[in-house]
Amino acid sequence: MSDWILVIDDDAANLRIASRILSAENMRVSCLKSGRNAIDFLQNNRPDLILLDIHMPGMDGFETCAALRENEKTADIPVIFLTADDDSETEARGLKAGAMDFLKKPFVPEVLLLRVRHTLDLIRLQTDLSHEVEKKTQEVMAQHEKLERISMQIVTSLSGAIDAKDTYTNGHSTRVAEYSRKIAERAGFSEKEQNDIYMMGLLHDVGKIGVPDAIINKPAKLTGEEYAVIKQHPVMGADILKNITEFPKLATGARWHHERYDGGGYPDGISGETIPVEARIIAVADAYDAMSSRRSYRDVLPQEKIREEMLRGKGSQFDPRFAEMMLSMIDEDTDYQMREK
């Protein structure tokens, strides 16, 4: 079955161009000229993706998107905004409204197709993963051991998909999981608790699936609005994982790994022992890997510099107990092997 794209734009020429480009790739295309028409159309139709113009008379793109998000029938249909604007304020407002991406007008055929395909693939991945988790959960009672092995493979694949979304964090989730398990071992956690925190570490950044590529891979400094979008990924991650009832604590690392021991973190601003112990461990591992990995704006930091930053954050950003364990791990790593290869 071909993908179904709904294009909403008050400019007939834009509708013709988008329809021609997408139809040439065997996609089903429907075109509408107003937000109000779209709201009515979507009461009885469900396309796979909506391309939505921002500037339209009457009901503009922002208002249309808000109406879609308020209706449970249309709330989860992905939206890509169409705009000729080229300013961060418009982009930030669109992302806050719930858009997954932006397309600049006039259309570049190759870019249009890539953005549409990427969004459809991402939604398909989320749907497939959700169905897979549900399917495997139903088998727990009869095939518990087998399910554990399969679940680990799914989680590992998902963590790889998360890391692949970010050009500059290849292998990040796996390293964070490994460092977290090592800290848990030093802290005297049981083998099961160590395995649990490894799983939590693998999925701590799952919320980034919902953050647009344009923000995650932006080589320049993020604007305040873009950073605000990034800061939503812990909440999005917890929402994705909270329904996995066989492992209710799986969402813990996702939601609270950016909290600070002194209370200055996000999304909830909790502090000290109020932060779940697993999240406090993952926070140390996550920060360490961020410093020992390449970024668009710098190379891997020197080991001594990382040690200084970890020591500086002990008791303020990090739980002092787990920061001290990471400092010991750094001191034992004389050949600086704990880093992105």
C-alpha cells in the first residue's frame, strides 16, 4: 500500500508542484487549500503524513496544527510545516506546535522527498517498535527467558536507532549503559540490578526520537527556543517507556538523567536523594561519555580535563558517591580506553 500524503496550502501552484513530485514516487496525494477544509477532511480520513503551509488566510498553519493535536483522532498524525520564512522564531514556534520537521519553499524535489521519506520511516519505526514490545509482553508468562533475550536485542536495536539519529553520538547509548553498569557494580548492586540499569542506560535518550534532526544535528549553537525543544526529550522518553508494564522502572533513566544533585537540572528540578538512584548513576555516565566523545564543535576532551570537570561537578551536578566512583574508574584507565573510538 502506498503512503498517503495530505498537502495543505492556499497556493494552487505549490499544491501542483508537491503533488507532482510525490506522485512520481508512487505516493498517494490529497490536496486542500485551507486549514478548515483539512479539519473537516480529517474527520473521516487518515493520511500517513501532513504537509502544512504556515501562512494561510483564515486558519493559519499554527492554528490548524493546534486543532489537530487537540483531537484524539488526528493528534498523532505527523506534520511537516511548509514555509518560505527563514527565521528561528518561526521554526521554534512550529516545533512547539508539534511539527516534526520543516520544508522551505520553493520546493527542492530531492529535499522534499528525503524529508517526507525520513519522517515516514521514523513513524514506521516507532509503530513497529511499539507493536513488537506489545507482542513480546504477551509472551512473558510462557517464554520468560526467551523474551528477556529478545527484549535485549530490541532495546539494543532501538538504542542504535536513537544514536543513528544524532550524527555526533555514535555508540553513545551503549557506552552510557556500560559505564552505568560498572558504577552500579562498584556500588554493590546485585547482578539483576546491574542488568536493569544497563537496560535503562541503553534507552535513556529514547526521547530524542521526537526531536527534529535539524535541531539534534545543528552544527551551530542552539537558540533558546531550540534548546527548550531539546530539554523536552526526557519527558518524551518517559512517555514512550512508561507503558512497558513488565519493566516500570525503565522510564526512570529517560526522565531524570538530566536532573542535578543540587536541584538545578530538568525537567522536574528535583535534587539529592529525591532523584532515583539509577538516574543519578546514569547522569554521571552520560556526562562522562559526552566529554569523552566527539562533537560537531570539538574533538574528544583530554582525560585530565574530563577528570577536572567530574571533580568540579561532584556534589553539585553529580551525586558525590557516584562521581567518586567515576573518578576512580578514570584513574584506573591509564591508557584512556573509556572513550569514543
